[in-house]
Amino acid sequence: MTRLLYVDAVGGLAGDMLLAALVDAGAPLDQIRAGLDGLRIDGLELRMERAVRHGIGAARVTAAAPDPQPHRRWRTIRDQLAAAGLPPRAHDRAQAIFRRLAVAEGRIHGIDPDDVHFHEVGAVDALAEVAGVALALEALAVDELACSPLPAPRGLVAAAHGRLPLPAPATLELLRGAPLEGVDARTEMVTPTGAAIVAALATRWGPLPPLTLADIGYGAGARDTPERPNLVRVLIGTAAAEGDREPVALLEANLDDLVPELVPDAADACFAAGALDVWTEPATMKHGRPGVVLRALARPADEDAVADAVLRETTTLGVRVARLERRVLAREEHPVEVDGQRVRVKVARRAGAVANVKPEHADCAAAARVLGLPVKVVWARAMAAAQEVAR
């Protein structure tokens, strides 16, 4: 069954607030600290205390490290996360969050995402918050994330580039496709880090989806505001089986003048931007030219990033977009061991019954290289081991 996390942005959303709420819901703080050691940030400390906001008890988590700290580029953070030794799903989630930040900042400043210098979100606290949230989600065995509408105030906020309007441009860029609610406030309520986390990980937006509630957590922000409790609340439980439909965007472009060797690079860029699937089909273009149609499937929140990848990496002058709906099976991911090597296995269920079991090919290939075995042998052994966890 799918374990669903619902983020209820009662008083806004920030990385530290969400991390605190996950710890309050049961994610072990010592386990998160141990995982953050892999980032190799000298003097990094993750501190927790209790706070009260409008009479509600909550956790308050802060990350700190000695000054000065460098302003990191996306490529530097990407390498730092890759070398941190995070669990595979936590690593993928942390990379996806910072990738969304890089794409958003790059679009605002008109530069390549790889060259984006993170200022506020590149500080040690944000790096620890993003990796910490990814580790906490893994510790809580969260498979899917949903998010409430987010509050959007008006006003100005001080930033590295000057005074910026609220919501901050990076925050708005990240929240394309997300539901926003205007509120009468003059302070920042959703930070770029908080926006990036839900933009990268949320598959549903809006009211609380049907679920069987298991755990609850409250995370407090730094301020105690009079208008509303400065809290984010998380609800964790088993998602109802009926939630098997989701909206998707189909993006496509006809290519008859792109060097064939570059087509796989364009597909990889789409995947890096968040595409669910990418494929090509041969086609005959105008004047009888041979070409391909590049197609990508993406969630609404990732549509713009995937379209940008197609426009940046190919020679097309436009991208067609169709809005569709897809039916999906509830999915779980379980690790199994093949001769001491870890292989992830995806288990899909329909109405609670196992519908499909599939080992991750990349894990099988990596294990095969270490063991000196054919990939098909590792794949078969992983399938056999998966029968126990797929019951």
C-alpha cells in the first residue's frame, strides 16, 4: 500500500519547518544527523527544540555551521549530494529538489542552470534542510507526497539581489501549476527551499486526499505571527486505492535538422527536468526529410522545465503540449539483496493485490559489474528475492 504524506501549509512552508514537522511525526533525528555527515560540512549542527505557536506544541529544527560558507553552484551541490552516500531514494529526491531550484533561478537570471550561484538557498542550512527532508521521508517510508494550497502574501523581502516582491520570484517560478491562495500578510510565508521541495516531490495538490491516518507532526517557523500559527502540519497514512488517476502533460516536437547523436542528449535533459517518460518515433517531415518526433510525458508542475529542456537541447522552434490524464497503479519500492549487493525492486498494486514486480535495471547492472555475473542472472535472483517482500 502507498504511504502518503500530506503537507498542510497552515502558516506557510519553509525547509526547516517541514523538516521539523517530519521529526515531530517520528523521523529519528539521530538518523538524519548521521546521514548529513556524508555532506562533509565541517561543524554542521542540526538542533531541535520545542516551540508553541498559538497554543500548539511543535518541533523547531535549525541547521548551523561556522562562517564563512561558499556560495555554491548547482554543479557543486550536485556532486556534493552524489558523494554523500544517501539512501538511493533520498539521494534522488534531494537531487530533484535542487535541480528544480537551479532551473528556476536560471530562468529568472537568464543563465544556464549549471552556472547558478545559490545565495540564500545555497547556504549550509538549506543544503542540510533539503537533504534532511529527503532522509526523513525515507525514514518514515513515505512513497508519495501531496500538498495543500499555499498562502501568497504581498510585500517586499530583503534578499541577496536587493528587495524582492512577495512571493519571491524564485518561489513563484517554482510553483507554476500549484494552487495559491492570496492572504493579507506582508511577510514571506513560502521560501524558495520550501517551494522547491513540494514542487519537486508533490504528485497531488489541493484538499487532503483520502487516506487512513497514522502519524501527525507539527513544525514551527522562527516567528510567532499574530495572524495565524506559523506552522506546517504533516499527516501521514495509507492512501486510498481509488486515487489512481492523475493529470499529465504530453510535450512533443518534430525534429528534422537535429544531428542524430544529439537526440539521446535531448531525452536525458528531459528526464533531468522531471519528465516521467521520454521516447522518439521516426517520421517523414516536409520535403520528404527523414526525422523524429520527440515526446515527453510530465506532471503539470514539471511541464515548463521539460519544455525548456526540449527548446534548449534541440533545434525545434516550438513545443506542442496536450493535457491528458493517466491511470497509475499504487507503487512501492523495496530493497533486496543479491549476493550481498543491494537492488531496488518496484512493486505495483491494484486494489491491494500485487499487479507487477520489477527490479531496477540500473541496480542490477551495477550489482552484475561487482559480482562478475550477467545482468540477466542478477535480475532473475532479484525477482526471486522480491517474491518475499511483494506479498
